[in-house]
Amino acid sequence: DIQMTQSPPSLSASVGDRVTIACRASQTISSYLNWYQQKPGKAPKLLIYGTSNLHFGVPSRFSGSGSGTDFTLTISSLQREDLATYYCQQSYSNPFAFGGGTKVEIK
Amino acid sequence: EGQLAETGGTLIQPGGSLRLSCAASGFYVSVNYMSWVRQAPGKGPEWLSVITSGGTTYYADSVKGRLTISRDTSKNTVYLQMNSLGAEDTAIYYCARRSNWGSGDAFDIWGQGTLVTVSS
């Protein structure tokens, strides 16, 4: 099975900062990488699919990049409503594993 | 856009059985891949099972033999039968639609989740 590892586990940044979250797969997954945002007490929501495609209604300050085993989620200008935990997930092969998450806090 | 609503979560003793339900609205479960995903306290989501549009089922190795996914297309509802529950099954259980977006599949619609607590 493919394992997904995220870093850092948590980060604290100020409003307006550029934030980067890394995700690494234990083997190549081509571009089959999704990102989810989970706000406290809520279900995860699809943010980005296929490495770099924004889901409906996702603000353009979010972007994704990478291929193979290394991927990145970037928030270009952090907003207060971005307080959440972010998860990557591979869709290359079953089982569709998730990363351990990165908790984003606002300074 | 569609919605999902899970029910059936509760406090249950170790060794017990439980059936969760997931009612869909705004789309048909019969033509979609429907999954169950759980999230233990403080942990990341864990994919458990999927039922394809054709009715084929797949399970994570960690739950194979104890969990059974099924659907009732007349009720537009998906189920998860869980047997031999242990403390490690304590989690929020989510139902999610898996869709193909041309760049791989993703879970694009999630329910609000239902809490299962296994404890004596």
C-alpha cells in the first residue's frame, strides 16, 4: 500500500503570509494527488484534485503542484478563514490513503 | 449539488455490531462510487470501503471480514455493517462520494459524519 507523509504537522502564520505544505508519497503516484481542508468540527472538503485543479468555489489563493512522489499545497496569502487542517490523499491505487494532516493556525 | 446524511452512530460495547446508514440527495448512489471513511480522534481520515456503480465492493485490509458495505437504490442509501467492534473502531464515520474528475478520483461530497464510540 502507498503511504502518504505530510510536513510540517502544524504551522503558525500571520494573515497575508505565504504558506506551504508538503506531501510525499512512498512510491510514485503520477499526478493522482488530492488536497482536502477540514475546519474544526466539520467534515473534510475537497480543495484540489489531480495535483493542481481547484475544486468549485475554492479561492485562487490556493494552489497545488508536484508530480511523482513530492507535492505541495500553497496558500499565497493566508486568511483567517483558512484556519483548518489540510490533508493530502493519493488516488493512484487502492486503498486511497490520506496523509496525517497539517494544522494551520493563525498568529 | 448533492448531499449526504449519515445516521446510526452510538455508544456500543466491545464485540457488538452496528449498522450505519448514509442517505443521499441530489444524485443517485446507483450510478456513483460510494465510500466510507473514518477518522479517529486526532487522526487523519482512513478509507474503509467502496461500492462501485456496478455493485462491486472493496475494503481496506484493516477491516476486511468485519465490515460490509451495501446499498438500497430504492432508498438512495448506502450502509455500513460493522461487526466485532473494538476500541480501535472508535471514530467519526463519514460517507463520501468518489467521483472521477479527469485527473483521478476524489471524494467530492461528504456527509457530516456519525460518531461511533466503542466502550464498556
